[in-house]
Amino acid sequence: MQNNWKKVYPSVWNRAKEILANDGVVVLPTDTLYGIVGNAFSKKAVQKIYKIKGRNENKPFIVLITSFLDLEKFGVKRGEKEAKIFLKFWPGKVSIILPCKLAKFEYIHRGTNSIAFRMIGKRSKNLYELINKVGPIVAPSCNTQGNKPAVTNKEAKKYFGDDVDLYIDSGKKDVPPSKLLKYENGEFIVLRS
């Protein structure tokens, strides 16, 4: 790494904000793995990611958020009881599938009427600030369909090349994916531990 890397790094995240605000796609470090991300409210960006990944069109993406207010933007209803339960996991490396029946978000939930959300905390400073500026982002793992997730930017570039507008490097990220829960009728079902 260059000596001036820390000075340059914030400007890379500012560039990511511009790209995501304009329907672009970025590879960046999430709180778990590298993700290939786009603005969740941009159908164009979401479709671009499906195409780049060669992903099964029926498989929904995860959405990264920073607050319960972000859930409301997707029409996700939750009461005080749910909020208290979710705060046991959030912010944190736990994705929770919640009902989202709004037809306008079918391009994300792919007809399942549910979306997996993960709340990012302030410990992931750059990612947290990015989501606060741009809004929720879709963030599937950084790989093409059927291949293992990239753990370095070099691997990500082998998968996607110039199809991605920006790559943000933070070294090797060889960690497990998030835990995946489904919240249904007041109960949690563990889908991935």
C-alpha cells in the first residue's frame, strides 16, 4: 500500500457515493465479505448487478440499511416488540428476512414478497456513512453464479473486470457470510448459521 493511502481512501468512498447515486455499481468491503453493491432504489443498478453476476433472476438480493427508518422505506411494518427483538441482532452480522409485499419492490424481492435486511453499525464507518448519504444498498456477495465469493479485489476483478464502475480495496476479507434468519409470525427461523 502507498504511504498516502489513508489520505486518498475517503475520496474513494466519496466517488462511490457519486457512482451509486447515478445508477452505478461498486465492489466494496461490507461488514462481512466484499459485496457488489448498487442503490436499492435504482432498478437499473439492481438489474445491472444481476447481469454482471449471471445470477438466477429468481434469487433476491440482501439490502443493507442503517436504521429502522430505512425499513419503512420498503413498507416493512414493525412494532415496538419487533424493534426490541431486532436490536438483539442489529447492528451486526445478521441478515433478517422480513415481509415486503409492495409490488414496486418486486425487482428486489423477485416475487417472494420478502427481503433480507442487515443493519450496518457505526463501527463500519465508511459503509455506514455511504448508506446514510445514498440510501439502502443491495449487496450480494462478490462472485459470479456458482463460484466462491471473492476475498480480495484481485479476485473480484477477475469476476467482473470493467463491468464494475469502482473497486474499493481493504485487503483480504476471508470471513464467513452473515447469519441468515427469517422472521415470520413472531418467530425466527435460522436459514444460515
